[in-house]
Amino acid sequence: MRNDSIKKKLSHLAEWATILLVVLVLFLSALFRIRQAALLTLLTAFLASVPFFLHFERQRPRPRDIMPIVVMATIATVGNLLFGPIPSFKPVGAIVIVTGISFGRQSGYVTGALAAFSSNLLFGQGAWTPWQMFGWGLVGYLAGVFEEKGWFRRPAMVYIYAFLSGFLFGFLLDTWHIIGFVQPVTWQNALLAYGAGLPMNATLAVATVLFLIPVLRPWTMKLERVKRKFGLLDDRQELSPM
């Protein structure tokens, strides 16, 4: 049990180190105005998902453990399709937040990443896909972390996080766009780009809250019952090796 606890802590440290690495790469790319920043940041976003998926896989999830994640990612994808005509008005954030709260940080990340990838099978894959995977995954991951810390005991705190998560996702995508495609990278150009993206990010923030309000309590209660009934994997309680 002690070894499992140590491994879990090391995995969590690796995940946080990965998040910090992404931030560092973005910062250094902007600071030194790296010419191949678009390619560098693309590879960084792609590799950033590896530790999260590896930790989830090391828990040796059974098919019934994976099914809720697949279902939630599918719901998010269908929601994206239904609300596709409305720019930035998406239910993905609300769904990955509920998943992170119910099943833990890794499940939240995997759901967000899968939802982004599968959605782009319909809307079109591109250089933005790894960043959307990382962005939505991070929203679900942080939701799981905050739930573990007990910060989500009041629904109001969940809604505040949901609102801020829209800006977090938008800020990541805007930053990637600025560093990779805005030339030259200056404070003036960056502020103009962030300002242009602000209405869309605000729309996403409001949409996340609006989608979350009617589903937060009933979905988390339902998922908790399903988890207990079928003995599903919870990131906070690792499965013992077979």
C-alpha cells in the first residue's frame, strides 16, 4: 500500500511538472521569439497528454471503468455538434467538470482530451487539436483536484470555477495562436489578440455555467450511484495490481 501511495504521488508530480513545462515552453517561445514556435508548441501540447494517459492506464482500468468516460466524452461531442452553429457556446467544459468531480483528476483529463479529439473528427483536425485536448483535459483535471481538496463542497465554488475555466481554456488557445502565428510577438500585438478573443472566451465561460447549473447535482448523484453499484475506478482510490 505504501508503494502504491508513493507511485501515486510521483505520478501526480509528473502531471504537475508537465503542466508547468507547457507554461514554460510558451513563455520561453515568446521571450526569445523562436521562429519554429508553432511546431515547438504543437509538439509540447501533444506530448503533454502522455503522462495523464499513462497514469490512467497504470491503474489497469477494466472495460466497465472506461465506459463512463467514453459515455461522457460522447455526450460532450454530441453537444458540440448540436451547438456548433453558435461560436464558443459549448457544453464540453460542464461535462468534463462533472466527470472530474465524480471520477477524479485523471478521468477528468482523459474525458476532456477525448472529447476534443472526437469533436474535431467532425469539425476538422488541425494544429489546434492537441491544444484543445490539453485545454479541455486541464479543465477536467483541475476539477478533480479541487474536488479532492474539498473546495467544491459548495455548488457556488463549482460555478465560479466553471466560469473561470472558460477563460482558462480560451487563454491557452489564444496564447498558442499568438506565439505560433502572430509576427512579431510584442505586447501590443498580444494585447490586441487577447482582446479579439475576449468576447468568445466570455461566451464560453457563460455557456459552461449555463450548461452546468441543471446537470451538476443530478449527474454527480447519478454517477456516484453508478460508481458504487458497479465498483468503478475512482482516481482517489487506486485499483490494486492484478
